[in-house]
Amino acid sequence: MRLRVAPGGPAALKVLAAAGAAAAPVRLVWGDPSERPLASPSAPWLPALELDSGTVLFSPNAICQFFFLARGEEPTDLTNQWLEWEATELQKGLEALEPLGQLLEHIEQDLSSRGTAYLAGDTQSVADVVVWGALFPVLQDETGLPSELPALRTWFQNMTLSEACRKAAGSVLMPEALLEFKSYLQKHPPPCLATGRATSNAPEAQPGAGTGHRGAGGHGHADPHWDQPSPQGDGPERALSEEEIAAAVAAWARGAAALPGPWKPQQPVLPVHGRRNVLITSALPYVNNVPHLGNIIGCVLSADTFARYCRLRNWNTLYVCGTDEYGTATETKAMEEGLTPQEICDKYNAIHADIYRWFDISFDYFGRTTTPHQTRIAQDIFQRLLARGFLLQDTVEQLRCEGCQRFLADRFVEGTCPFCNYEEARGDQCDKCGKLINAVELKNPQCKLCGGVPVVKTTQHLFLDLPKLQERLEPWLEQSLATGDWTANARYITRSWIRDGLKPRCITRDLKWGTPVPLDGFQDKVFYVWFDAPIGYLSITANYTEQWERWWKNPQQVELYNFMAKDNVPFHSVIFPCSLLGADDNYTLVNHLIATEYLNYEDGKFSKSRGVGVFGDMAKDTGIPADIWRFYLLSVRPEGQDSAFSWGDLMLKNNSELLNNLGNFINRAGMFVCKFFGGVVPDMVLTPDDERLLARVTLELRQYHQLLERVRIRDALRCILSISRHGNQYIQVNEPWKRIKGDEKDRQRAGTVTGVAVNVASALAVMLQPYMPSVSVAIQGQLRIPPERFILSRDFTCTLPAGHRVGTVSPLFQKLENDQVEALRKRFGGGQPEDLAVKPQAKQTHPAPAALVAPGDPQLIQELTEKVAEQGNYVRQLKANKAEKAEVDTEVAKLLELKKQLLQAEGKSPEVPVPKGKRKK
Amino acid sequence: MAAAARPGVEELALLEKLLGLPRGNKYGVQGERKVPVLQTNNGPGLTGLMTIAAHLVKQAKKDQLLGSTAEEKAVVQQWLEYRVTQVDGGSSKEDTTTILKNLNIHLEDKVYLAGNTFTLADILMYYGLHHIMVDLTVQEKEKYLNVSRWFSHIQHYPGVRQHLSNVIFIKNRLYTNAH
């Protein structure tokens, strides 16, 4: 299908964005309205989508709708309503040059009352693209929107930064088109937000309808001058303006003088008056487990990349983290391993610290929650909450094991699920049906410690009075959401918590391993981890410096960023702020809450118990360097939606992006200096061609800053790759290896190209530092970039002037081979999810490597396992081919016999539960 | 033109009847243009003629009226939009002429707006054009021949016209040199 769009036409924006968002395979034609598609009506309809059937769609909204339909996304009442509203109300407002106030207000009200991240739900739909496409030409960026419209601002910003919209905007705003676009803008007053008329009190007040009627050529592109043909009909890349090029050349010429001076914070890092003081935390990993790649990208690696970027910007930055050590899970783990809780914590804290060191995480301090500071600070906050009347006491029913003389925490009870009758349901949740369970509702409860039958007893607990704190929370939250960078999921989750109403939350637990509750009658209780753990940020900082309060009781000077996966959002956005607001001690509260979605492993979930997935401690055994892991994880960082780790993708990204693109460019640039110019950067005489490259690099660099300032870590990485792509093209076109053999003029040209290229490589080295610190250091060494010029600037300048001597240049990356990656995939599981997921009993036939603790002969077990798998496959195949029943039965019997042997070899009970499906007539 | 007090709502009542839905939906109107609003028990309700009409079709389980392929669905959507933006938006004689001209070109090689199947687009376009067609002269009807053929066909479609007046078309051409 062919999509014809008019350069500069505002309607082009939405159709291009929709094509991108729905990944529609369209051929783009920059339209000349004089060649009107035959079947369309007489008006100069553009954009137009010409389908293979001959049908032509001329309504921009219908075109957008088609792209989403073709991908299987059916319209809903809500998307229909937005499309209709856009076509009838919004377009009319835009055409009539009315103040947009009421229209914007309408979007704001709808978004905030619905509490969703997008117009028609929690995922992006055709409605978002259509409304964004109409608004972007007038607003350009969200800075034009007042802070009274926070939900609209966030939504608009999210849309503008999404890949499809960004690309669409880039390609529509070509210079020729830009002129048209400017004339369109000049006709439009800036979005006048003080509404022209009195706002109606009706809650659903629609924006007032304009009086002017629409011309026949409506659909938002009636003006003929929007449909000017573009003389340059190719490439979606945004072209550069003269001003941009001139500015880039001027910045280049200033050289190292254009760089900000180097700055190092004093140790320990403390807030400095007059500087931007950034405090970064990543969610505290729970101590009893080895983190998997999803945990690493969700918290510590994301925060690390941002912290490194902040330091490069000379912002005074402190990044703290540590292990969360108290709680039931630690006690359970200690019992499992026959150690004391303290020993377990010491052991796993070291494992965590090792893993993060290997991943090159640049904590200023990595601590733990089991410290005297934790006790002191947590008890202080508790006392302040108590004194201010924010704690309630209540009686709860709880299971108590008389044998063990203790109340049983949820994880210490097992029983039959009250919903699905699964016999091994845990005290808090059933693994089979997934429903949350109240431990006292379990049928036939059993104490996991002694196997005894617990009884229901009443006990006293303390509750944080969240409903009472809500009136303090809401004004703060509104302010923080309006001024901070909160990811869409964080906003959504927080809003839905507030909307559902806050209830008092229990902050005490019947455990020993925790911070003691300093109150009479509660001596045998400790704080519940969710109350205790976030206080860890404070106590860990206190272990770093005794002046910790300068960070944590200083909201005037400090900006706080919290990094986490989305399951942690309510604790950081609602509950912990409530504790701190209630304690009333001028605490620093979160300004920017950065939450990721989930990272899946291949096609399923990471699972420690099934041994599926790569865990932090195994990453280094793969032989793949930490920086490659960092690069790959950051490039699939689940920003905005879940993403998946895949071995094939890792190999592809390494070989295509790192080796062939980035590595190739940096290596070639350096090699040319060594081979052709004796290791000395040659003189550079810039031609317009070179100047365009400078402007192009500058543009990407600006984008990189813009994205990272908003913690769009994955998106900013693309800017780096796109600079090296431009660099490669530049070298390819100018062929310095040929020109070096030519006459004087050719040799000078070769020198200029080599010099510019090696400077681009030098800029890339700095930009890469947050992502791949060791590679960055390696480039710095190879090119001998002096430290005072290894500075991240907003401008691209000449940091390696003529005469600079580079060092020895060698390849930065290695190819990953198919065999190697296949072997890793096999080793780390995944790939046979159907066996594991569909037939739970098949679990026993695939002993997970991590869980292999059987007493039998490992080789025999291995052999039998393979046989069982083989026979299982054979049986499935027979069934799939509808083989004779007798034959199937014989083979099933063989399979059951094999399974029995395997279980015996593993030393387990040979009673194989007969799978239902196999005996059914 | 004698504008009804709540044209959108009346049109939706016609559609409900045509779809065989029990009466019982409550409607309101909003703003100067009297945009229909379908009140629901939960939430803020649905606003807009197209949106509500599509909702009713789904409620009546006659989804085929919204088109069956992605392409057809988009085409239906396009003509519904044309109906609410152009036909409802235009009021001058000039606007009317443009609309009829455009439709006449589009219907040159089609039985229905979306090609060969009768859809919601035909129904709403028929309701929206009725007041225009009633006032056309015999000469104009012949000038927009394809529109007339289509309109005549739709008004005889079972259950569509209801109490609306029957627009008369003359089958033999009177102004043979008009084109």
C-alpha cells in the first residue's frame, strides 16, 4: 500500500506516527497534490492511503484506524469517541483559531478522572496518535502547557518521546515543509490557556463549539498551501537548517574552550549550595536471592546509568543502595540453609555486592539494612508518627503454632487453597490459581516449621493511619507529579491507589528478625519490612556519612530520584511518603519516580526454582564482558512496556550494533590516524559536507541530553548508535583510504575526513560512558583523550585538534558466534516452555540445573531425563498425528515406566501421579 | 429547514428501531451543537453520534454493519466521519454542492458507500442527507445521478426509512444534455 502525504501538512504527522506505531508496511510518497488519486473526491485530499485493492482512504483518522485494525487492534467505544471528538471538536477549534483552553481542559479532565496513562486505557491506541498528531503542530513540546494540566503534560510528553511520534515529527518537519509549517503556526495564536469564556460548572462540559463552519476540504488540511509538493521526495530524515549548521561549525571551532571545566565533588559527597544536588536510590534488592537480569536492569543498572550521566554533567550526585535484609524470607532461608539470619545476610550481601561490582555499578555506597543506624532512624520515625497520632492499634486474627510458641507469618503456613483446593497453597497466595489468600482462610493449615496444626488466635498490631495522612499526601503528590519526571506507569499506579482510597496498613509483624518495635506490649514484634525497608535509604546514607541529614532532611536543595520496577511503586509514591510526611521532620521526598516494566526471559519468566534465565552471578560465567551485558540490557530496558531478553537478540545486537556499527566506526577512525598520518591527527579544512556532519552529530547529541534528562535511558542509547551510523556513512562516502593515495588536494581531504571522524569517535567515548564504562575508558586510552577534554558538553566540539597524538588502536568488540549463543541458550533453559507450563507434572522430568540436589547417580539421572524427554516428545507426536489408540497406550506406558525409574534414581517416591489426560477415554 | 430539537437523538432512536433494539437507552445532548450523549449506569456515558451508533450496532450484535475486514471497517469509519464533520458541519448551498459532488464521484462505481455491502455508513449518511435530498429539484437529482440511485436504494432498504418522507426519483432522464 502507498501512503501519500503532503510535506508540512499537519495531518501527515498523525498518519506517519500511526504507521510507525502500528508497524504498517507502507510505501511513503511525498505527495504532489496535482496527481490526485483517481478514486478520491475532488478536494485536494492528502494524506491518502492507497490500498492494494484500489480503495483510497482520505480521512487521516480513518487511515490511522486502518493501520491499527490491520494489526488486529479493534476500535472500542472509547477510541471511537476520541476519534469523533478530534474530528468534530478539536479540529474545529484548531481551524477556527480559537483559544484551545477548553479543549485541552477536556483532555486533562478525562485523563485524570480515568487515571490511565493513555486516552483509552493503559496502552497506547489509535486515539492517542490521532489527538497527539492534532496537538503537536500547535504545542510542539509540553513546555507550552501550563502546570495546571499535569496529566495532559505527561501524556503529551510521553507521546512526543515515543519512537513512532518522534520519527514522524522528524520527517514531517523538513526544511521546505517547515516553512509551510511555520505559516501554519503563525496563523495560530500560541495556545491561549486562559480560556476565553467562562468555564461551565457542568462536570462534563464539552468545549464550546465554534461558530465558523468548515470548508469543504475539511479534515484539518483545508489550506492549499499545506499541500505543496516537496522537491526532495526521499528519506524520512529531518534535514538541517542553515542556522543549525552555522551554530555547529562555530561550536566546533571553539574546540576544547567550549567545554565546561572539569569538576569533582568532595568526599564524602554532600549537597553543595548553588549546585544541582541529585540523590539517586535504586530499590533495595532483597537479600535472600541472587538477582536476575530483570532485577538488575529494573533497578541498579538503570540508576547507575543515570547516576553516571549526572556526574558527567557535573551535577553533585550521590547514588546509594544496599541489601534489604530483614523479614520472614530471610528467616525461612536461614532455616533452609541451616544458618542464622545474620549469617545468611552476610553471605548474600557479599554475593550481591560482587555481582554489582562485576556489572560496574557505580554506587557511592552499597550498604545494608541490618545496622544500628537503621534501628535508630526507623524507631525515631515511628516515635514521631506515634506522637502525632498517625498510628492505630487493632486486634487481628492470626494463626499461631503452639508447638513453636509463635504466631506464624504468612510464609510459615501452608494449606489447602480456599478457592481452588490446591493442596500446597502458601499463606499469602496460591501458586495454582494465583489468588491472594488471607492465611486464616486456608483449609487444613499446617505450620511449615514443625508440621503442627496452628490455631487462630488474636494478637495486637499497629497500623499506619493512611486515611488520616491522605490530606498531607495529596497536595505534595500533586506538586511532585506536576513538576517531576514520573514514568507513566508510576503515575498510573499511584493514581489508582489514591482513587481506590487508602486504608490503614499494618506495620508490625510477629518475627524476630527485624527492627524491634519500641513500645510496651510489642516487645516480641518487629516492623513489617515495607515500613522498614525504605528507611534503609536513609540509614544506608547514614552509614556513608554522619551528615546524612544534609541529603535526607533537605528538600530545598536536594532532588531525589527513586529507581524501581513497577511492583514497588506504591511503597515509594504513597506509603513511604506518608510515613515521612507524618513524621514531620522536613524529610526529602521523591521528586522523580522512575519505574520500569518487566523484563521476560526468552518467551517466559525468569524462574529461580525452574532454573530458567540468567542470574547475576552466572552472567560472568558466560564469557561475555560486563559492558556487553550492560549495553544489551539497556537497549531492551523495559521502558513503557514489558520487553524480553533473548539470546538471539543479544547476538544480533552485539554483532550488528556494537561490532559492525559502533566498534567499526571508532576503530576505523582511529586506524586511519595511525596508518595514514603516523598516529597524529591531521589538519582539517572543513567543506559543507563536513559541516553537515557536525550539525547532524550536534542534533543527536542534543537529543541524547533531552532524553537522558528525562531518564529515557533506552531511547538515548539510540542517539549514540545513530551518530556512529552517520560516521560510518561519512567515511564510506568520502573514502579516505583512496584519497590518501591521490594528489595534494585529495590527501588534504583524506586528512580532514579522518580528523573529523576521530573527533566524532572521541565524542562517542564520552557519550558511551554511562552505558559502557570500560569500553569508554578503552577508547579514551586508545585515542589518548586528555581527562580535561573527556567532558560531556551540549555542543560537539573539536577535542582532538590537529597535532594530537593517538595511542595504539585495537578492536573494541568481538563477534558472538551462533554455536556459542546456542550453547548458552541450552545451558540457561527456556525454549521448552510448553513442557513446563502446560503439564506441571512434566516438571519432574526436567530437573532444573539449580535445583538438582538428588542423592542418585547424576549420570544415570541425566540419561533417564533425556529418555523421558525423548519418549514424551514421541508420545506427543503420536497424539498430534492421531495415531492408533493401542499404539499410544503402549508408548505412554513406556513413558510412565521411564518416569518411575527416573524418580527412583533421584531418590524420590516412585508414585507417579497419573496425568489426567492420558487415561481419558 | 425545520431543524428538530434534538436531531442526533431522534436519529439514534430511528437506528435503535432499525436494529431491533428495545427502547430503554437514555440520551442527553451537550453543547451548542447538541451532540448526543448516551447515558450509562456506570461512568460518564458515551458522547457523539458516530460513537453511539457504533456502540448500538455492537449491542444489537450486528457487527457486520461496521464492516468485516480491516479495510471495510476503515472505510465505514471514514464515511461516518464525513457524515458528522462535513454533512453536519456544512450549512450553505455551496457546502451542500460540494458534498453531493464528492459523493457522486465516490458512488460512481459502488453500490454502497463501503463497496458491495450495506453498512452503518449508508444508514447514517441516509439520515444525514434526507433533509437535503427532500429539497433537491428534479434537475439536481438527475445531476447527482449516482447519489440519487444510492439514496433511492437505501430508502427502500427494509426498516431504514420509517416515518421519514419518501423522496421521489424519476427513472427516465429528462435533462439528457446536462452532463
